[in-house]
Amino acid sequence: MKTVLITGANRGIGLAAARQLAGAGHSLVLLCRDEVRGREALAALSPLPPPHEHRLIACDLASPGSVRDAARRIIELRTPIGALLNNAAILPKRRMLTPDGYELQLAVNHLGHFLLTNLLLPRLLAAPRPCRVVTVSSDAHRGPPFDFADPNFERRQYKRTHAYQQSKLANVLFTLELARRTAGTSVEAVALHPGVYDTGLLRDYMGGMPGSGAFGRVFGRNADHGGPILARLAVGHPDEDLNGAYFSKSARSTPSAAAHDQEAWKRLWEWSASAVGLP
Ligand SMILES: NC(=O)c1ccc[n+]([C@@H]2O[C@H](COP(=O)([O-])OP(=O)(O)OC[C@H]3O[C@@H](n4cnc5c(N)ncnc54)[C@H](OP(=O)(O)O)[C@@H]3O)[C@@H](O)[C@H]2O)c1
């Protein structure tokens, strides 16, 4: 049984994956920005036989300081990490910036996960193979190339779908560069479009429509259906080398042409490292 870390584990697809993995006997570390919501999620997991337990660690991906604290607390657990699910995301209407001046979708959806993964990388590399880093992207990444001239929408007009698209493309570029850097090690980096589910993120996007009625019928797969898809990528197919793979739900797929640009992989890695203060 493995220890699996999940960001954004208190609702939606992240919670569904946590429940699925806990039900299969894996030990979860829920990385949530809100303590109360995190505790509620913890209480919803199947308990493990003592002395094993699930844990909650506060982690606000918009704050590099909070991510650093979370990584330190994870390392202090001294538990081999079985998998890391970079799942949390936002899709806000308005353009917002972090105190450091980064556009919030890019900061939460990509930069926070970039920092967390890098801080944990020595532990991930020391874990038994396969140690999967599954980054939840979206088929929404299929858009224009990453705009290195204006990543924070200072010169372009902010459209939240464009900012979301860019952050989800960053998830794939990051995964492919991580796969390149960790080739031949225990780490396997995978990106994923999980499918479309009736979650808070989708409802925010659709303008707060309820998750029932017409909305439910059109988009309305319950997020519970996404749980097994994430869980399988995290701990399933242990004999298959998934390093560098992109999945659309349960099937291997091909990311966009912009995601194949190896120069962009390296450039985004360097830009992100400087943004979060990594060497
Ligand atoms: N739903 C879909 O149809 C769909 C389709 C394609 C891809 N995806 C991807 O699937 C993943 C999960 O999305 P979802 O639909 O399950 O969304 P969701 O229900 O809205 O859940 C998002 C999670 O992210 C957390 N989060 C937000 N801001 C955070 C921050 N600053 N620090 C840490 N955690 C933060 C939220 O915590 P709070 O509760 O504290 O806000 C929540 O737990 C995302 O990567 C999304 O892009 C979803």
C-alpha cells in the first residue's frame, strides 16, 4: 500500500480520488488550503488500521511560503511517497494577482505545483518505482502556445478561459520536462485530462448553475466517476512505464502541438524556477 499526496483533495475530483485510494487501503496526505474543509474531507475517508492514518497538511498553492511549509512537513513525516497528485485548480472570473505579481490561475494551477514537486523531488526520486507525479491538466490546454512575453496578462486582455488554457498547457509542458529530467529514475511524470464533471470549478465557469437539471444532464457526471481514473494513474499499472504520457480519461492520448515544443518545456521550467525562487 502506498502513501499518496493529493492537492485540492477536499472536494471535486481530488476528493473522489482520495476516497477511491483510501477505500483500496492506501494512506492519504490531503493537501488543502482550508483547514476546516480539509478536516471534513479527512473524515470522509475510509479509516486505516492503526498505526496507519490519513493526514491533512495545509497548503495554499498561491503562496510559495505555504507550499514550502507543506513540503517541509511532508518531508518530516519520513514516509516513502508513493505518488503525488497535482490536482487543485481555479478558474476565477476576474484577473487577480498573487502578492508577488503572478496571475492567480498560473500561480495556483501551475507555479504552486511546480514548486511543491521540485521541493519533494529528492524524496520522490528515493521512492520505489513507480513513483508517479500525476498532474491534472485538461483538454482545455489545446490552444495557443504559452505566451512567455506576457504570462500574467499585463498586455493582453484577460479572459479567464485563456488564462485557464495557458495554465493547463503549463501543466503539460511541466510534465513533459519533468519526464525528460527524471527519465530512467523511479519517477514517472504523467499529465491527464480527467473528463468533464459537475464540480465547483465547472459550475463557477458556467456561472454558478446548479449541478442538476439541464446542466446536470449535459455535463453532469458526478465527480465520483473521476476518482478511479486518477487513482489508477497514481498507483495502477505498476509494470507499465508511463513517464511522459498524456491521458484523456483512461486512454493514452496525444497532447496539443504547442505541448510538444521542447524549447517551451525548458523555457517554462526556467521561468517557473525563477518565479518561485528555486535555483
Ligand atoms: N471538472 C471538470 O470538468 C474538469 C475538466 C478538466 C479538468 N479538470 C481539472 O481537474 C482538477 C480538479 O478540478 P475539480 O473540477 O475537481 O475542481 P473543484 O471541485 O473546484 O476543486 C478544486 C480544488 O482545488 C482547491 N484549490 C483552489 N485553490 C487552491 C489553492 N490556492 N491552494 C490549494 N488548493 C486550492 C480547492 O480548494 P477549496 O475548496 O479550498 O477552494 C478544491 O479542493 C483541476 O486541475 C481541473 O483543472 C476538471
